[in-house]
Amino acid sequence: MISGSMSIWLALLCGLLIGYVIARRGTERIKGLQVDKLRRNYFRGLNFLLNEQPDKAIEVFLQIAEVDNHTVETHLALGSLFRRRGEADRAIRLHQNLIARPNLTADQKSVALLELGEDYMRAGLLDRAEVLFTDLLTVDTHAAPALRQLISICQQERDWFRAIEHTRRLEKITGENQGRLIAHFLSELANAACQKGDVASAENLVREANHSDRHAVRPRLIEGRLAMQRGDWRSAANAFEKALENDVDFVPEALPQIILCLEKLQEPMRIRSYLESLSERYPGVSPVLAMARRIEDEEGIGPAMTYLSKRLRQRPSVRGLAALVELQIQASQGEAREQLMSLRELFRQLIADQAVYRCSYCGFGSRSHFWQCPGCKNWGSIKPVHGVAGD
């Protein structure tokens, strides 16, 4: 059931529609009895509306509304409103009734089928939706929206091969570059191949993904992990660095691996120079913390504290302050140490309550990274949160 202002709005819309139909019929010499019956039902619906019973009013208006070329769009709008309000069953009934009418044009019927397919998707009836959208691929004017819905269904079913097939067809029809989306689908397949131990297939899929979108980050990260598995530390480091050249926002995902690869290559000076350059172009605190740890390992706690204090004055960060407190604990004793340990616990609780990643489209926040946003379903839109409370 719908309620409140939306129900009243729907009822008013139906009322206006029926009033128009009555006026139109009156000018078309319809028999007096038919017009009288229509008017009686119309005023009956208005009575429900005036008595604050909008759902009953809508039912009456829908029953007496004749579907013709002048009212199809209104019915489509009502069905869409029902669906958005979560009443998929009601939207399905309305659109099915609309499609059954013999006086619809071919284009009107196609639009109604498209709407019915969306109703099925909202109701979780993916198999029915898929049949409708597949049939609509033969209608040139509706092939593109049907393909977009089929791609959405394939993503829900994790059928990445068919998702790629439909996306390439969409690219051909619309002329829009879909390389970025295809690269994500190929990366999903590459990850699945990695989990099965099929390294050769994973490497081929990664190469195809890089070719599909040369600015992609995800296939570069997979490429780096595959190189690490075979002990090719140089290729792995290059792949991870290339990922950050494509999008520096993915430092939290790539930096630990880059440092490990360079350590395996026994290039400590390159690590420090890379961290310094990365700190200049990345707004987060991860490179600063990594540099502080290296200074601590190579020079001791004092120089690490000095470096971190200086950088935090330039770039305040809760995570940075927590790391500084950790260093101070190691250098303190007695009561001061106890107080610092209490402060460390406070920082841990503060950090634990903060979203580490956020979607740039819908604002979905999470402590874990997702390549596809669970909220809006966009790909590659979730990035680290920057600022005092972020990375």
C-alpha cells in the first residue's frame, strides 16, 4: 500500500485523467447511458478522495480509465510510480493489463514491455525480465535500454561472459566507449581463474582487460599479484606502480605490495624515494606512515617521531596521530606511558568507527573496499576517504 502525499497525488492524477476522458467522450457522441455511468464512477472516486481514502479512489479511477492513445502515457507513469514506491506487484498488474489492450501501437507496446521488465526485476523475477528484454533487442528504438537491463541482470547473476557480450553489443549500437566496464567484467573472470589455480587463463584475461581500458587500475593490481606468485618481483612492482599512475587514489591497495616487491629486490633507497614522490601527489597519510616505519627501522624511534610530527603539522590525520602515539609509547616509561596507552585506545576506537572508503556517486561508506558499489552498483566509484578522519 502507498500512503500520504504520494497516494493523494496519484489519486489526483487519475482524477484528472478520467475528467479528461469524460470530456473527450462527451464530444464523440457516446451513448448517454455510457457517459452517465462513467460520470457516476468518476464522482464515486472523487468522493473517496475527499474522504481521505486515496487508495480506493485510485482503484476506481483505474477501473474506469479507458486505455487509448491519449491515456497510455499516464498509465505508464502510474506504473513507474508504483514500482518506485516498492509496489512491484501492482505495477506488474497495471502494465500487463496495458499490454493486453488491442489498440496499442507497436511502439507503445514496446515501451510497456520495457516497463514490465523493470517491474519483474524489482520483484526479483529475473528470468521473466530477461525474456522480455531479449525480445526487445529486435526493436531498434528499445535495443539500447533493453541491453542495459540485460547487463544488469547478468551482473546480478555473475554471468560475466554474457555481460561482456551484451556490453560490446551496447557499445556498437550506441557508439559509447564501454571499455572501462568490460575491464571490470574481465577482472572478475580473472579473479575467478586465480581462485581455481588457472594462472594461464587469468593472465590472458588480465591482458585483455588492460587492452580494453589502458587506464584501468584493477587488472594492473591482479597482474601484480600474479607476478608476485611466480616470484617476478620486478614485473610485480612495475604493475603496481602502473596502477597508481592510472589512479593514485588506490594507494592503500597497492603501496604495501610495492614496498614488499622492492624489499625483495633489495632496493631500500628506491623505496624511500618512491614514498617521498608519492607523498607529494597523494593527499592521504599512507605514504607518510610507510616512510615513518622505514625511518624507525633504519634510524630509530627518535628520527621517526621527528619526521612524523613535521608531516602531521602539514597534513593533520587521526591515523597519523595514532601512529605518533604508538612511537611515543615505545619511548616512554611509567605514568606517561600509561597515559599514552589510554590515548592509543581512544584513537583505536575513533578510527574503528570511521568509514575508510566512500562511493563518489551515492555516498555509500564502508571499512572494506568494493569494486562495485553495493549501493548504486557503479563500478570503480568507491575510493579512500581523505582528510583528518580518513586516509
